Amino acid sequence: MLLVVAAFIVAFVLLLYMISPLISPKPLKLNGAHVVVTGGSSGIGKCIAIECYRQGAFITLVARDETKLLQAKKEVEKFAINDKQVVLCISVDVSSDYNQVESVIKQAQEKLGPVDMLVNCAGTSVSGKFEEVEVDRFKKLMEVNYLGSVYPTRAVITTMKERRMGRIMFVSSQAGQIGLFGYTAYSPSKFALRGLAESLQMEIKPYNIYVTVAYPPDTDTPGLAEENKTKPLETKLISETSGVCQPEQVAKIVVRDAVQGNFNSSVGPDGYMLSALTCGMSPVTSITEALQQDAFVEMYDRQRESVFSCSWPSIKTVFGLAALGAASITIGAYLTQK
Ligand SMILES: NC(=O)C1=CN([C@@H]2O[C@H](COP(=O)(O)OP(=O)(O)OC[C@H]3O[C@@H](n4cnc5c(N)ncnc54)[C@H](OP(=O)(O)O)[C@@H]3O)[C@@H](O)[C@H]2O)C=CC1
Ligand SMILES: CCCCCCCCCCCCCCCC(=O)[C@@H](N)CO
């Protein structure tokens, strides 16, 4: 009897894996595609531009400082794979005036064709204890990190819908999945991106446009170096749990996820766990992801239930079994994805 049940479970899981490709979107071909990267002159954004360029894309770099833009353009151009590829630079503040953003995106589309992928990576951070952060920083961070992603997205969406294709990436942060000491101004601006992304994905999926939210951990960039100058010790210690990544590594992962149309893009094993724990009602874009989220939700619900109502022995058995199941499914899912 047990054997029959086990066989059924195995067959069911195999079936899920087999139909998995049928529910996934067709991967975007980066070769020849036009990719716009805001914040493309530094750090993670620059590495995302390079990652796309080395796969044959045409790139528009968007940022404010023209000198940094030109410097980044030269760096990106080293990775050309054919002599038709172009890197265009646009200097604009993505957070101040929508009409200005719309007009530069229009210029970019006239030169390099309709945008196939928009990467919203322009952003900045401020850390410090709630009462010590200058009050106007709260507004500034919402403007740059949130509105600075709304505006470029708004400027490309109509054409993407007409063409019935496209990818939009929002670069959030692990601090956009959980609130942390020292990030009372920064975290909310990154949480906001998820609300935007979930709502937008529901609207534009029928148009074959896929949204990706990236949640990187601390990443070794000029932005992080700047942030570290004034970061509270507590914030440093908490962030250290999930380590520091190289921007090239982050870029590789998030670009792959956007190309595949995955809604969630996490970096490293800690990032993977954090995404599972905070998956909420985000769209699920792969079967492995669904299975592994279920296991985690199960584990945590059991834990909560047992904390509130059960006696000690049942906590141990239920929680132990759920944890074991969750761990094995997670490890399996993680391995099959990498
Ligand atoms: N580094 C990290 O530890 C992590 C970073 N992130 C997020 O990743 C993104 C990139 O971070 P990182 O690479 O460290 O940052 P950097 O500071 O190294 O680069 C930021 C980029 O954004 C541009 N930018 C900033 N403000 C504006 C604006 N108002 N309009 C247009 N462009 C702007 C900058 O150019 P210019 O100043 O010339 O405009 C620059 O190109 C950010 O959104 C950040 O929150 C997420 C998790 C971890
Ligand atoms: C079971 C699950 C274990 C997971 C442990 C995770 C611990 C939380 C670490 C959060 C790190 C936040 C980094 C923010 C980076 C950032 O956005 C800024 N550096 C931007 O400049």
C-alpha cells in the first residue's frame, strides 16, 4: 500500500516537472535586443549592461553624471561580440520629471528601436536610526527608488503592449523583503517596488510581458562603499549574515531570471531561503519554486500553530517532520535550478 502511494507521489512530481516548460514563457533573445539600463553607469547596473552586451544586446545606459556614463560606455564596449552593437548614453534624473523621462526614452527608441527589456536599477540608499535620518531623505528615497522605477516603466509599457513582448526588471534588495534595523527609509522604498511589480504583472501578462523583481544582498559597488561610511554597526552585523556579493555575479543571475521571465530573482542560498519565506502571493513562475514555497509555508504554519496551541512533544514531531520535508525539497529545488 505504502509503495503504491509512494509511486503515485513520484509519478505526480515527475508529471509536474514534465509540464513545467509548457507554463514557462519563451526566453527573450538578447542577441539584437534593445536593453535600457537605468543606473547603468555604476555598480550592479553597469554589470547588468555588460552581461546583456556580451550576449549581443544593444544598450542604452541611463544615469545623471555624463562623465561616469561615458566611462561606463567604454567599459561595456570592450565586451562586444559583433561590430553592429551600440551603447547609447542618456543623462537624465529618472526621479524628477516624467515628461523628461518619456522624451529621452523616445529618443533612445528612435535610435535603437523599441525597448525589449527595461532594467530599473537606478537607486540609492541611506541608513541610520529612524530619528537620526534627516526627514527629507524619506521622501528622496521614495522618489529615486520608487518613482525612479515607475517613470521609465510607464514610458516603455505602451509600446511593449503593442508589440506583445518585453521584460521589465525592478532591482529591489533583500531589504525589500524584510525590514531591518537602520533601513527605515530605504526598506519601504524597496518594498514598494514589489507592490508595483505584482500589480503590473497581473495587468500585462496577457500581453506576453514579464516582470522580474531582483532581491540582491550587499554587493560590492561604489554605492555600498558610500553607504558603509555612515551605516550603523547593527545594520552591518545583520547584513553580514547574507554576505557580500560581486556585482558581476548578481548581474549574471538577475539577467538570466529576466530572460526566462521569472518573477522572483534571488541571489545565493540565503537569498533563496529569504524568497521562499517571504513569497506571499507573488506570481509563481516555475513548478520547483511552487513546490518549495509550499514546503516552506507548511513548515512555518505548523510552527506557528504549534507555538500557539500544542504541547511540547507534538511541536517536536510536527515541526521536525515539516522541517525535514522542507529542507529536502528546498535543497532539491535549489540544485535543479542552478
Ligand atoms: N550594492 C548593494 O549592496 C545593493 C544595491 N541594491 C540596489 O541596486 C541598485 C544599484 O546599486 P549600486 O550598484 O550599489 O549603486 P551605485 O551607487 O554604484 O550606482 C547607482 C547608479 O544609479 C544612478 N542613479 C542614481 N540616482 C539616479 C537618478 N536620480 N537618476 C538617474 N540615475 C541615477 C547612478 O548614476 P548617477 O549618480 O550619475 O545618476 C549610478 O549609475 C540600487 O537600486 C540599489 O538600491 C540592492 C541590493 C544591494
Ligand atoms: C532563513 C533565511 C536566512 C536569511 C538571512 C538573511 C539575513 C538578512 C540580510 C539582509 C541583508 C540586507 C542587504 C541590503 C543590501 C542593500 O540593499 C544595501 N546595501 C544597498 O546599498
